[in-house]
Amino acid sequence: MKRGIDVSDNQGVINWSRVKAAGVEFAVLRSTRGSGKTDYQFVNNVKGCRDNGIPFDVYKYTYALDENAAKEEMKLVCELLKANNICCTVWFDIEEKKLRALGKDAITKIVKAAETVADQYGYPFGIYCNKDWYDNVIDTKAFDNAFWIARYPSKKKMTLSQLPGDDNKPQVTQELFGWQYSSNGIVDGINKEVDMDVIYQESSSSTAGNGALVKANPYREPAYTLYRGRMAMQQEHVKWLQYYLVEGGYLATTYRSGSKNKNSIDGKFGERTEKAVEMFQLKHPGSYSTKKPDKRVGPATKKLLREGK
């Protein structure tokens, strides 16, 4: 568990060294404004996080009311991340009133359209909403993404030392990335009130001491064994595997489907991914205990993948 904040240019210029000293361990930065322009403090906030070793993700508050608009929004975000050499999760913020009025089916299509673009660029994709939206507005059964949920047990101003009790922790059926528990946070180094978060999952971004981005697997590692045909595997976890297979040269970056080239990191454990696992295991006999490669990604195989051997 980490103590986190999420910020935008609404907080003005942030003194990130003081924020770090205050105890902030994670940040989520607004990427683009409603106009599509880059958040006015985005570059400064990225630099502040990198310089002070604070891992971060980004979020996009969506105003999209149809699939094409969602795709355009996400394309701008992904291009921004690419231009700044950022490898992290994009959190799609759904709370706009006009979006709510469209209904579950339309909302599902809009979110899925945005996710498609993030997948094409190779960025992990998560969903932010408040507990009311989760319970009453979106079709939760349509998504296996991690969720970042807002739920405020108190309207009082809060400091980093004042963590909420677990009795108010949002309950979701998917992975819970984080809980935004206050919009009235007080943090040294920030001159205005700020959103406060408890982060439950490990960051998908990584920073080095010199502020340069370290290329790391942007997807979350599964705690279970992956293999073709297994039920209920999360796409995020299969992408974790595919990322390493692509980096190691066992899986091509793209593949041909009809007349289009598609990203091999698609979260689907099919024949191509299984063959790549077999190739990896043939080169690494210590990754399996059977006579032949078992094509199962258990603890031994995952360890060797992480080590890049």
C-alpha cells in the first residue's frame, strides 16, 4: 500500500521535493485538458516526479460522447506519453454528466474504444470512476480492467497521516488499483487542496535516481500460472507475459490479421503466444520440470522472464 495523490494544473506549480519529503509515494498526473491541449503543468509534474523518484501514472478525464471522440482523446494522450518517453498506465476518468445520460451500452462502447487505442500504443488501461458510477451507471460485467475508485468517507481536510478506515474501502469485483478517499487533502509543497489516494497495486512506471525513465514491464505480473486454455485469465496478466516475450525476441512485435498489422501485446493467450512460451522454455531448461516444455508460465518461468535471461 502506498500513499498517493492525483494532480493537475489546478494545483498550480508543485514543489515535488517537499511533496516527496511529506511522504507521497505515488502520483497520478492529468495528461490533457478538455480542449485536448497538454495539462499546463504536465511537463513540470513529470520532471518533478522523476527528479524525486516518485512513480506515477496519468489520467484522462473524458468528455467523449461517442466512440470516435474517445479514440481521438486517447490518441492525444498516447502521443503525449510517447513524446515524453513515459511508460505507465492510463486511467480513463468517467464522471462527466453528459456521459452518464447516455446509458450503460453507450458508455461501454466509449470506454472500449479508448482502450483499443491504448492497446495499439502498448499502454496499460484502467478505469477511474466514483462508487456511485461503479454501482449504478456502468456495466461492470463488461470490464476486466483494474479500477481506481473515488469514495469520500469525510468532507474534512485531511493530511497524509490520516488514512481512512478499511470499513469504507470500495468493494469491486475487479482488481482495485487505488481508492481516492478525499478531495480535501493538505500536502506540503502543494498550495491548494489535492486529491488523496491509497494505492494498492504496484506502479507500472519506474524512475531512476537521475530522473530518466527506466524501461520496465508496464503490465502487472500475475500471481497464478498462465497457460493457454485457462479460464479467467486477465488480459493485463497475459500482456505482462507478452511484453517479455516481445522484448526477448520470442514474439514478433506485430502480426498480420487480414489486411492490418496488429500489436502482439493484445492480452490473448493463443497459439502464437503459446509457441513463444515454448521457444523461451526450450532456451531455458530451468523454466520447467517436465521432460519437454510444458508451455505453462509458473514461478520458474516468470522469474527467468523478469531476469531477462
